[in-house]
Amino acid sequence: MQVNPVRVLLLEQIHPDAIARLQSCGYDVTALDRALDEDELIEAIADVQLLGIRSKTQVTERVIAAAPNLISIGAFCIGTNQIDLLAATTHGVTVFNAPFSNTRSVVELAISELIALTRGLTGKNASMHAGVWDKSADGAHEVRGRTLGIVGYGNIGTQLSVLAENLGMRVLFYDTTDKLALGNAHRTSSLKELLHDSDVVTLHVDGRPENMNIFGEAEFAAMRDGAIFLNLSRGFVVDSAALRRNIEIGHIGGAAVDVFPVEPKGRGDEFVSELRGLPNVILTPHIGGSTEEAQEDIGRFVAGKFRDFVADGSTALSVNLPGLDLPRRDDTLRLVHLHRNVPGVLARINGLLASHEVNVEAQLLGTRGEVGYVVTDSAGGVTQAIVDEIRAMPETIKLRVVF
């Protein structure tokens, strides 16, 4: 049975709007402004049912196994590679993220950086702060008419494509899966073709393990002399030492990097990187989605997913479970059952209910990979004995009763 009040732990400066929304549901919310390491998180999570994180907190199998009451993890960001999704699924923990909320903020940062680097603003700014007036057009260009190469044509890459084209840029993109080209964007047949033909190359790939170090010495060598490089995706996809070498020899004309292989846990902690100290490199502390607008929308979105999952078992847009959203009448009791995806589970549940003369008012089943998820509503008659029988089924991963 559901434990009240629902305990929530939010880490890494989750937006106050999310805290307020969850508290308005009657939840007991603890919010910290930093990430926790594995041992700290294990100590803090024992009685927690909802865990909210951003990009720095690593939710490992060990953490999930130490949280018997945990029912959902919310990534208040786009990426979920910081969460062991297999372990979450195995332990019956649904995972949500915010795949669209900060897209515009990341795109605007990319646009501002490619303009700043194409105009040489980093050097002009440094000269002015040093007291040197250097009014010159040498090395400064418009972005209009130049070619932007986008590696990764997902939610961010496609929106960047549209805005860049509106600025008068020619847009190329490369993606490992088939994607519909928007506007006049052109899909290249290979990454090498994109690198050879682009004045600016920007990475917007996801955090899957196979993307580790996909951009290194060979890829930089394939780029045009003086080309600009942006990485606002994941830190581990780029060989930072190779990027520094190519900037120092002048092959890469400038770079902007917002993500790093190792990032500090909190504000004020020391930042260490091979890319520090380069005058034509813009370094930002993983702020692609860090606008007030984006963080407020992310907070609203993920908090809403938490609320709907607790109240109704809704898994719409879940990262790891079948996405179900069954409308519900106020006078029903709801059984939310996550199970191993094997034949006959639904029949067993319904047979058990029928044997106890429990009438099913509404029901919805979905499967995804190794798991199935069934939501069942009844107007009455579900006893603790019935709940215990379903929970004892060998296929059951987790069962919740929602009143």
C-alpha cells in the first residue's frame, strides 16, 4: 500500500517551482543544491520514493538496490546516461526526463557561440580588457553564407538547423539513424563528408556508451583549416587533448565547450580541463539548459510526471517502462503492476480477480522489452489477500495500489 506522505529528494538545484508543485501534492520534499556521490546518496535515499537529479548525480545499481521504497527517478534534464536504466527497470523504478524543455536554451547558446567565434569576439574582448583598442575586420566574418555541420539531428539538432538556416547559413547534418531533413538542410552520407564541407561543426549526440570518444584526432584532422568546433552534448564524446592540440597549431580556429568528461559537483568547486587558458575557446559550466525559462519548464514537466505516476500510475513518456496513461474514474481502486514480459500474466491477474468476484472496470497493458506494465481499475472488492497473491506471482517486479 502507498506510504504517506510521499518522500522526495531533489538534488543539484532543482527549480523552486518543482519543489512548490510537489509540496502542493502533500509530499515531503528535501532539496539540496549539490550532487551527492554514491555513498552519500545511499545514505540519503533509504526512505525516499521519488528522486530528482540533474546531470552530475550518478544513480548506480548499488544506489537503486539500497532504496527499497524508490518508485521513480526524475532526470530534470534531457540526458539519462547518469542513471543505470537496466537496474531501475529490474527494481521496478520508472524513470522520467525532460526531453524537450531546454531545447531552445541549448540552441540559443550554440547560436550565440558560433556567432561570437566567427566574429572573433573572444580575442576582441580580451584585448579590450587589457586596454588595447584593436578595431579591425581581419578574421571576422558573418555567419550568413557559411556552412554549419550538425552531428546528431535530434530535438536540439533539428531546432538549431531551422534557426541557423534563418540566419542564412547552409546546414548539413549527419545522424546514424534516418531523420527527416527540415527546411533546406542536407543529410551527408558520412561524418567525414560533413567535416570536410563545414565551416562550423557542432555536436548534439546522446549519452549512449558507444558515443564515447567518437570525436578525436582523426575527426579534427578531417575538418577544414580554421573551422570552428562546438560541443554542447556530452563531455566524454570528445578527446579534449586532441582538441587542444588542434587549436594550438591553428588548425581549429576556435571552440566552444559546455560539457566535460569530469565536472565539479557543485558551484565554487575547482574546474580542471586541458582546455583552460586558450584565448579562442569559450568554456561554460554545463549551462546549455540553464536558463530560468528552461529550468522552470523542466521543473514543471518532471514534477508533473511524478505527480501523475504517484496518483494514477501514468508512465507516459517514461524512459524505461511502457508508456501508459489510462483515464480514471474517481470511485475506482487502481492496481499498477510491473512484471516480466512473459505470456499469460494478464490472464492470471484477471483470473485471480474473477475468482474473487472482482469486476474489472478498465484495463490497459503495455510491454517494452523484458517488462510488461498493466493498469487495472475496479469499483471494489480488492482485498489485501488479493494484493498479496498478485505480489507473490513469480513474474511480479512491483505492484502498487492506488486509491
